[in-house]
Amino acid sequence: MEKEFGKKKEILKQIIRELHSGALPKDVKERFASVLEELKPEEIAIVEEELVNEGLSREEIRRLCDVHLEVFREKLEKERLHVEEGHPISILMKEHEIMLTLAEKLVTLSQIIESSTDTSQFKEIFHQIEHIAKDFIDSEKHYLREENVLFPLLEKHGVTEPPAIMWMEHNQIREKKKELNNLVEAHKISSSKDFLMILKNISIELKNLLNSHFYKENHILFPTALNLISTEEWSVARKDFDGIGYCCFTPPIPSKFEEKAPFIEEKVVQEGQIEFETGSLTKNEIEAILNSLPVDITFVDANDSVKYFNKAEKRIFVRTKSVIGRKVQMCHPQKSIHIVNKILDSFRKGEKDVAEFWIDMNGRLIHIRYFPVRDQNGKYLGTMEVTQDVTEIKKLEGEKRLLDWKD
């Protein structure tokens, strides 16, 4: 079986290489009809993975994805996904349907508003366009669920390149929906010809992007995921989906999928590692992380005794080891102790979740926040003080993205 798939993989690679060299999809389909008839979605994902590892660039694969699909389309469309309601893939696919409907409606409205001479309808049509633009901005959680839940699961099963290519397309979609929203926000109820033409062009571009992207996910990425990811892993994924949240247009989601037995992944914890719900660290790593934070941290336990402070490189307030075990009330001037007690009491009773203050100290703006620390059951464990110099942060304007970084 593995030997047969090995031969098939080489043929699929040959198909993709020929397409990249300019071969016509029609000719390729005719020559490799028998192989294409037996094609499975996950095989395309595996072949793309191997081609990138062999030197074909990810950007080149993405650029010619639509050409690949032209060859594979007939077979892919014969496959029908059957997933229960509430399954993460079912949720994503329903959101795809809604977003494609919104995109179609946006194009139609932009064409109507561009060609219409009836100004009485303009305001109502523009209001609908505005609403759709906001819906697309709100669709961000759809992409976050894929990038932070689905993609990592695929990567655990050895499929890394197709998710990376889909993420590239997510960023294209983000730019286009942001462009749409900015245009609508800037022009409000403008009826200038330039605005209406740009609006129509952006609408068509967004629709085409979504059509192409969702087709790849529905017919290649999602079937691949369903064939590789276990039921137990999907159960955890659904909880992660719920944690990230849904879009304003996501249909009601049945909770029955959550009732499956929780998946407990078997983990091998190395000696010296401390296991957390979200990973494991050594004592040295924990201490280094806490000391690397750009904030001063002090933890006061449930009995109001100072139990820990980090050693940030540039501490704002002095802390010495002699403070460990000292009552926090003793660390404040007499005149403010009653306020300290009020804060701690409100945290202990669950009435407040933060107390914050800011002061001018030698020309620097210092932000001081207190947070109650509670366990998973809500039991009060103590209070954490976080102090930060926000002088430079307060001056920030505009944007500086990761790609703007210069060494």
C-alpha cells in the first residue's frame, strides 16, 4: 500500500511541476486521468508538503494553487464531507457559507449603488454595505480559530505547509477586509464616482479571494484534517473554539459535541520539569521568564504576607529578600493602610478584579495595578502587584508591525 502511494506521489509531484512549468491543466488532466480518479484530498496536502521540502517555494505553491485545483477539481467535488453539527469543521464550513453570501451581496449592492440614479435609495444601500463591512471585520475570530487550533493540530500530524499557505491567504483577506472597512468609514455616505468605483473593485476582489480560499479549505484542508485528527482531539479543539469565541453571524452552535469524554493527551514529563495546563517548564526557565518581564511583580499570599518578587532588570520600586514573609500592610505608609485593606478585602470577597493607579515619578509615568489571584475554582490565593513604566508606551502612535522590525 505504501509502495503504491509512493508511486502515486511521484506522479502527483510531476503533475504539479508540469503545471508550474506552464503546462495546460486540460492537457495534464487528460494524460493523468487514471491517477486523478483515485485522488484523495490529504494526498494533495502531503505532496505539497514534500515539494516545499524539496525546494519549491511556499509562495510559488500558493501562487499556482488555483491552477492545481483546476486539474484536481472534478475529483475533489465528488467528495462530500459529513460532519455532525457542533463539530469544529461544521462550524467553519457554515461560516464559510455565510461569508460567501455576504461577499455576493456586497458585490451586488456595490454594483447597484454605482449604477443607480435614484438617490433616495442610496442611504439605505450604503447602510447595508456598512453593516457587511463590519461583519467582515468581526469574522477575525474565524481565522484565529483556524490558526490557533486547527493548524497546530494538522502540524502535529505532519502537515505543515498547507496550513502555512492558508495563513498567507488569511493575511491577504485581512488586508482586503480592512481596506473595505477603511474605505466605508472614510467616505460614509459619499456618492463620488471614484469612491463607488473603488468600492465595487474591492468588493469583487474580496469575493474572489474568499471563493478561492474557502474552496481550498473545504475540499483539501478540512478533509485532510478529518482523516488525520482523532475524535478525542476534535473534542479538545471544540473547547478551544469556544474559548476563542465566534463571529456575530455564526449560527447557534449545539453543545452536544462537548459531551464526549475529554481527551487527555499522554505526556512524558522530563525530570525537573514542572507541568502546567498549557505546557511545562523547568525552574530555571520559570525564573528567567519572570525576570525577563518588563514589569515589576510582587505576590502577596492569601494571608497578606509577601511571598515572591521578580528581579526585573530595571526595577522601579526597590525590593530586598528581607521583605519575604512581611505583611503587606507593613510595606505601606500608615495613612494608606486602610486603602490597602479595602483592596485586599474586595479581592478576597470576589467583588473586584483589579485596582489601578498611576503616579509621576521623576518625570516618568508609572502604572501600578493590583490583581487578585484565584485558582480554577475561584478560591482566593493572594494578590499580585504589577508595576510598569509606561512613559514610552503612552507616546506610541500609528502602527509598527513585525515585518517593520530592523536588526
